[in-house]
Amino acid sequence: MAEAESPPEKTTVNIRMTETFLNDVDTTWKGHGFNSRSEFIRAVLRDALKHPEFNRADLKAMLAGEAEIREGRTHDSADVKSTFGLDGHAYGNDE
């Protein structure tokens, strides 16, 4: 019978941040269902390594869009098409 592989060794990494930023981190990981601060930070770093093309400007735009949705400031498809000069034919539909 083959011997089971042991999990990779873990190393502790210390980082410094302001208390305010740490409070934001704690609020975020708890609000998103992570079991711990460490689990959240590992997930964020893993995502940053897997998707380096996703940058701060993209994140800001996404968060701004989410804020608009929460505030009820949404746009229907006609608004979007008008704003960006699109018509239904560009996407193969007959609108």
C-alpha cells in the first residue's frame, strides 16, 4: 500500500498594517464567510497570482457598479446600448 503524501509545510509570514486597514480586512473576511483572517488572505493572494491581469482599476469599477446596484441606480439594456452606441444587430439579435 502506498504511503499518503504529507501536506506541504507551512511558513508563517508577518505583515504590518494600520489598525483601520486590519479592521476592514476583518469585516470583509467575516462578511464573506471565511473561517479565519488567514484563510481570507491566502484566498486573496491566490486570486492575485492566478489573475494578475485583474488590476485595481478593474476592482474600483466593479465596486462602483455594485454600489450603484445597492443604491438602486441601475440601467436597462436600452440605456447601455444608447450610452455605448450599440444596437441589437451587433450581437446577432433583432432588437
